[in-house]
Amino acid sequence: MNRKFKIRLAFSLIPLILFLSFSVWKTVQAEKIPVSEVKHFNTPAIPVQSKDTAATEEDGVIDTVKIGAYIFSVYDLDFPAKKLNVDLYLWYNTKKDSMFLLENLEIINATEMNKSYEMNEKRGDIFFHSVKINATIKQEWDVTDFPFDKQNIEIKIEDFDKDNSKMVFVADTAASKIDKDVHLDGWQLKNFGLKINEHTYETNYGDPDIPLNEYSVFSQANLHFTLEREGKGLFFKLFIGLFISVLISLLTFFINPLDLDPRFGLSVGAIFAAIASQYVITSTLPQNERLTLVDILHDISFIFIFLCILISTISLHLIKTGREEKYKKLDRVSFFAFASAYIILVVYFVLKAI
């Protein structure tokens, strides 16, 4: 009897033991530390980094990107619209492959830009990126000395995603060139170069988290070259009509003032010819508030044609008052004085422009 009682007691304790074991197991599971949060001694925690940050901190310095370009076409110089088109190959050399250079490429002074033939390859320990670009470049044409003008062309390249705290450009001056077959009628291409600048954007872009005086600075690659116009032949083509109109006005000094139609009519016709010349030439140029060579030569011509009409009026008055010798002397002196002064002024301003 005593033995049976012990057996029953043992069986009755089994559910209690199972219950307690299950409770202990649940408690351990609830208090168990996740594996991802376990920190081992002597092993520092590794922070999650963006690709750009990881690349930058790998060497402990700012990423350096070697940039170069080869210009193989320059065309469609549009003076009234202030633009031109350029085709070029652009490349980057870098030791990082996480910078998305071609995706973040921007030509700051371009109104349009088309990319093609993108290539991303690893050459040894260098990552080589290249792309073909067709760009329409905004250009402020300087026509002060037209047609002896020189135009400085710039192509400004930036990475719009990374300022100079993350990346800086280094110029590949050895490989950067302009193709020897690039040719523009009436122009010479000179002084090609590639330089690196820093461009500061003096704004916080309205971001309330950025102080107003905290500006961003970007590394900027500047491709530049000079277009020098071959203007000697063009000069005579454009201004020959203007010079002839002044010459015709000067020839009126050899006409009797009493012959009113030729004496005054030729000078009046010369004024309209000079006005037409100015209109035709300036219509091909951009608006310019400064006094250009074109303006100076036409203004001088207007003044001398007016002086010819003025002298003709005085001569007419002299001959009608019986002072014929005085009018003849006035006409002779005026012809040589005006012709000499006009030539001297034209030569002076042309040489100054050249």
C-alpha cells in the first residue's frame, strides 16, 4: 500500500515538473539577447556607411578624381542667340567605384546636354569612366572689337552630388586636347587648356537646417579655348559700302553749290546708305550696351556726312552773297581736312581693335 501510494505521487508530480520546465524555458527565451546585438570584447562595432562615405574614409582623405577631355567638334556659333555647340569625349580616372560619376555629371553652363557611349571599366587598380557628350553652351559673346574679336569659350563641369568635402578634381592636362581637324571658317582655335577651380554657391537653398552663411563649395573642371576671328577680309566686306558712302559725300565739294540736287542729294543718300550698313551688321550680332568698333565707325561716318552737308549749306550761302572765291577755298580745305581726319580716325580705331 505504501508502494502504490509512492507510484501515484510520482505520476502526479510529472505534470507539475513539465509545467515548471516550460515556464523556465520561456523565461530564458524572453531574456535572450539577439545575435545582431551581441558585442564581443576587443571587436569594435562597425557603423553602417553610405557608399560615398565608406570610399572616403577608406584612405582617410577626400576622394580625388582625375578628369580629362578631348574636343573633336565645335560648330553652330549663334551670336544673336548667344550659344554654340561642342562635341567632346570626357573621362574620369579614380580608385573608387562607388561615386556614380557619369550619373552625377553636369555641365553648368550648358542649356542642353546629351550623353552616349558610356563606359565603366576597371583597368588594373584604376576605374576608368568615359562618355561622349554633345552640349549646347551658353556664351556671352564679346563683340566690342568685331570683326577683330576674340572669344573665350569655357565648358564648366561639376559633380552635382559631391562638394569639395567629398571629392576634388585633378586635371589630366597631358591627355586633354582639342582635335587638330576642328575647323571653323573665319576662325582660329588657340590656347586650349583644362584647369580646376572651386565654385562657391552662396546660398543654403532655403533649407531651414542649414545656416544662411554656410555655403557649399564644389570642385569645377574648366575646359577653355580661344576663338580668334580672321577679320581682315571680313572687315572690308562689311565696311566697304560705308566707306564709299562717306567718299561720295566728300566728292560733293567738287560740285557747284547752286546744283542743289547733286550737291545735297548725294550726301543725304550717303546717310541712308550708312544707316543701312549699320542695320545689316548689327542684326548679326548680340545686343551690346558697350560702344563697339561697328558703332564707332558708323558714328564717325554719320558725323562727317553731316559736316559735308553743313559745309555745302555755308558754301551755298557764300555763293549767293557773291563771295565765290571764299566758297571755293572752303570746299577745297574741307575736302582735304575731312578726308585726312576721317582716314586717321578709322585707322586709329581699327588698329586699336586689332
